[in-house]
Amino acid sequence: MVNIQNMLVVIPARAGSKGIPKKNIRTLGDYPLIAYSIEAAKAIVPTTNICVSTDGIEIKAVAEKYGIKVPFLRPKELSSDTASTYEVLLHALNYYESKGKEYDIVLLLQPTSPFRKAIHIKEALELYKETLDMVVSVKETKANPYYNVFEEVAGYLVKSKQGNFIRRQDIPKAYEYNGALYIINTKALRERPLSAFVKVKKYVMDEYSSIDLDDPMDWKISEFLIKEGIVKL
């Protein structure tokens, strides 16, 4: 059982979004986008355990409107297009450590996943064990390396993964990260970046809950799903 008092929720929200300008504070449905992640986090941990890591004054103001104290603005070197999430997470952990608070677990919630809810987080937390590097949310991918994903070898396309399967139903399922939630062992994070994690367990989410807002088309689709009542906020 996870001790939520020892878990820091980090919501990274950079001001300089290019695909969807000001997306983190843009209104989706009735609320600014970042509010969905803040409210999901508040249903899991005390507000003192929630860190909105941002370089934007406007984002800071919105987060504070929803009850989250933003104790620092992210430095410029962690606010560029090339800054990694790994660096942002370590920066947050180091800040709280300097204030005398250490955390065993980091829950990363990207604000671009508005349909990820508290129930998803709770279910994923049930899978976490301290022997793991991470529990990560995924969705079943439509592009399977045994079936319709190809690489170019010597000028010709070949399947990325070979296997002797007669029927598509027999092909092993493949999954992709959906970006909604990452439950990270702090000790593992301090030793290596997320891409080098080995002991990773999946938490499977459905297609709609997995929507990640990356470009204007994603935004339009999300607005449609809300308007038609296909997803519930």
C-alpha cells in the first residue's frame, strides 16, 4: 500500500507551448486544461504534496486559483524545448529536499491528459511496489510490430518484429505510453532516467481516457467528445 504522504505529485506546465499556444491555461469544457490534472491530484494527496512546475506567471496564477501553492518558477534552462522531464522531476525533488522534505515516490501527471481521472490514479497506485522502477499508463496500440509496423532494411520494408503467426488474433498485444500518469520510484529516478528503467509495470487505460493534447486536431477531438457527452468531465 502506497503511503501518499511520501508521494510528490509533479504537474509540469511549460509556458512556451507551440503546438497549441497557451494550452495549459486554455479553456477546455468549463475549465483551464491544467485544472483537470490539479483536481485529479487533489483527490489523491494533500495540496502540500502537489508541485506545479512551471516557468509561466499566468500558469502559476491559475494553479494558485485552484488551491495549489507554487513555491518556485522553473529556471530558464529547464524551460526550453530541449529540457527533459527527467531534469524537471529532479529539480522539483531537490527543491523540496532543500526544504527538509524527501519523497519515496513521484507521481508525474502531464496536464495534456484531461480525461485521466482520480480513479485511474488510484487503480495504478494499487499496482505499485517499491521493488519496481515505475508503473506507467498505457493504451493498446493499433500499430503492432508483428503486424503493421515496418522498418527499412537494405532498401526494403520488413516487419519490425518477426513471428510465425497465422491469425492476427494470435499476435501478442503491444502497448504504447499514453502520457497520462507515471508512478516513479524516487531511488530509481535518482540513479537513471525514465528511458533506462527496467522494472516497469503497465496500467492499461481505454482509448478516450488516453487522449493526449498535442496539436489543434487533438483539441478539436476533445471538444467534440465533451460536447457529445462521450467523455464525462
